[in-house]
Amino acid sequence: MKIKNICCIGAGYVGGPTMAVIALKCPDIKVTVVDLNKERIAAWNGPLDTLPVYEPGLTEVVAEARGRNLFFSTEVDKAIEEAEMIFIAVNTPTKTKGEGAGMAADLRYVEACAKNIAQVAKTDKVVIEKSTLPVRTAEKIKEILDREGKGVHFEILSNPEFLAEGTAIQDLFKSDRVLIGGYETESGQKAVQTLVDIYANWIPKVKIFTTNVWSSELAKLASNAMLAQRISSINSLSALCEKTGANINELSEAIGMDHRIGQKFLKASVGFGGSCFQKDILNLVYLCRHYGLDEVAEYWHQVIKINNYQKDRFAQKIIDYFGGDLTGKRIAILGWAFKANTNDSRESPAIYFAEKLFKTGAILEIYDPMVSKESIFSDIDFYWEASKPKDITTGISVLNSLNKLDLSIDAVTILTEWEAFKRHDFSKTIVFDGRGILSSSNYSIGKG
Ligand code: UDX
Ligand code: UDX
């Protein structure tokens, strides 16, 4: 079957860029990205400099494909009905209540999508899991589709996304691999082939790896867990470096020169953030416990524990430097995004770091080149717990330019590795560099 119409449910960091690239590379396929969030869709349809996702190269892709064969819409049912292939790219946050709260993935949005597809579909559909999901979710989706459907045939594929934010477009153009998992039935394998044919428009065939559904679902969780594990490994060693006089950057380089280990993901930091690593590892831990694999669960849980330790350790360093009390100390927090080149601040270490400093009495001045003042205050509102001030602006201000930074401040802290911070002259201000990007900072986890 040749696909002419694709629908993607979820116009977020994954759905938006991924579909924009598919549309760009497959001009004969109409790609419609739908979302319940009207503002988000309006922003995707609005001016190119205010797209809801900031990614280097994204505006160029959207500029070329939008209106040609790439469309953004809130008409979910219409797009489902028209499409032969439907990607589910909605969020799967960690559950906050019920069984598995704090660990398991909340699948209610994915399940709602499956119900929606089942109720609307009048023709056969290939339904693709793009969101990261616990292994064996396809079974649940299939069950909903078959139970609620109107006699049409549904085939489920798993096609996890491996893009990293900040390099999403390059990752999509030149993926290390495209993973497609399908049922080992004749119709399952036919569906796999239709998706292979789409990616083959720009990805070399040797990089398209097809597996069974469960391997594909689990490979995504396992890949993220292994990447995060490397960061926690190097971060744990940064603590030992500080005790012994070893330099963490030198250590990282020395270890990474072994080609069996490699250099990537060995950069010590103030901890990893982002919407994926923590959520996916907690999900993996939950799954292992579910299957009675307690030792395996504990092994992976340690990756999260070290990450929390690292975030806390960096904040504590600053508190200790000022003798245990930050009352009245003006401290700048440079960087709010969880990494450079993105406007995404989900689970950013900066949020937890700022909370700890604030609780100890600090007056915070925050700046990030891409995260807006509104987003910063909304993160504080969402993530901070008891320490939240009644009037959220008391003791916290957000600068709109790095040049507004007053260098008579008590200390500057660097939480995101933005290029602009590397080039900035901080004069004689005390700088604590959680990303190890400056060569002359007072304290640096990255530098050791
Ligand atoms: C994230 C993670 O990055 C990814 O790995 C995970 O598997 C899913 O969650 P992301 O694209 O970053 O994906 O999420 P987000 O930016 O929150 O986008 C999801 C979109 O789905 C939102 O715009 C939301 O409005 C939309 N949505 C959610 C729907 O349209 N319908 C729903 O029922 C639920
Ligand atoms: C990750 C995976 O890399 C990607 O394959 C998957 O699809 C989604 O999750 P992302 O979270 O966007 O991507 O960014 P990534 O580059 O992996 O960085 C995650 C966090 O780890 C960031 O906070 C980053 O600063 C931190 N990190 C990364 C380190 O602290 N040290 C490193 O060496 C690398």
C-alpha cells in the first residue's frame, strides 16, 4: 500500500519536528499534525519566528513544507478519517496518582487517542506508537482499537523517536537508526514495509532496523537509560575528583579515548534534565519491579538517585561557600533550559537548584536566552513545592538580556551551556559553573 495521507496526534517537541521532516522529504504525502491545544496549533500556523518549538533548522523546514503538504490543525477527527497512517505522539508523563504513581508512565492520553481513532476510523489504519511507551503497550492499544472500532482493520507499529532536542532536525535528517517494530504476522510485516518505504526516501536502508514490537518499545527505554547511566557514572566520579584533586574533564577524556567506551555522554554536569531520561528510567524501574526483577530495578533506580545527588550537591556547594546561609545574597542563575539550543525546561536541573537556593534565603536573578519569563514563573509554580512564595515575584526576577546582569551581584551560577555564557566577561564576579564551560570559574563541577 502506498501512503498518501499521514496524521500525527500531538504537535509537541516530538510530533512537530518529526512530521515537518517527513513532509519535507516526502512531498507526495499530505502530513497533518493535530493537537487539542488550540494555542499550540495557532503558533505552528503563525509567524516562523514564534513557532512553539525552538530547534535550529526547524523554521527552514516548516517554511518549505507548510501549506504545501504539511498542515497543522485542531480538527482531530477529520485528520484521522483521511489518513491511512496515524502517528501517536502525545505526552506520556510519569503518573502522579493511582497505582505506580511517581514511577509508571501515565498512558491516559495514548489510550484516549486509541479510543478516538477507533471511533472515527471508517477505513483500515496503520497506527504508530511514536511516544515512548512501556513495553507491551501495543497490546493495550490493539485491545482498545479492536474493542471500540467499527469493523475496520488496525495494524500497530512501534517507531520510537531518538531525536535529541537542540539537534532534532539534524538527528532526523541523519538518524543513527530508524527503528520499526511490527507484529510478526503477514499484515504486520506489510505495515512495517509501508513505513520503511517512507523513511527510505532519505534514510539509507542499512540504517532502518526492523524488529518485533516488543523489542522496539523496549529499545527506546533502554537507549535512554544507557545514555543517562553514562552521565550518572561520570557525575558520580566528579564527586571523587573533588576530594582527590583529579580533574573530571581530564578523567572523562582519558576514559573516552578507549574506543570501546567513546567520548559521548561523558560530560560531567549539574545533572541531566529533560522530559525523557528521568521519566523513562522510572518507567523502566517500575516495569522491572512489575516483573519481579527487583535487583534490576534497583540497578537502574541508582541512575536517578545519583542525578538527584548531583543536582543537590551543586546547590549545596554554593550554600557552603557562603557559610550555610544565603539570606540577602543576590545570586544570578544563567540558563533555565535543560540543555543549550532549546527553549524546553521540563525537568531542568535549574528549577530544582533555584528552589534550594531560594529556600536558603537567596534573592534570585534568572536569565535564559530562549526560555521566556512566563515559562520560568510557570515552572516555579508547577515544580516548586512548599517553598513557593505567595507572591511569586518576591525575591525572584527574570532578566531579558545578559547585558542587564549587574556584576556587583554576590555570585553567578551557570546551569545551561549556552554559547553566550562562554563568551561573556563576568569580570571579577564569583562564578560557579555547573556545566564546566568556563576556563576560569571559581567552582565548576565540569572542571573539577
Ligand atoms: C514527550 C517526550 O519527549 C516523548 O519522548 C514522550 O514519549 C512523549 O512526550 P513531546 O513531543 O516532547 O513528547 O511532548 P509535548 O511537547 O508535551 O507534546 C505532546 C502534545 O500532545 C501536546 O501539544 C498536547 O497538547 C498534545 N495532546 C496530548 C493531544 O493533542 N491530545 C491528547 O490527548 C494529549
Ligand atoms: C534524549 C536522548 O538523547 C534522545 O535520543 C531521546 O530521543 C530523548 O532523550 P534529550 O533529552 O533531548 O534527548 O537531550 P540529551 O542531549 O540526551 O541531553 C539530556 C540531558 O543530559 C541534558 O540535560 C544534558 O545537558 C545532559 N547531558 C548530556 C549531560 O549532563 N552530559 C552529557 O555528556 C550529555
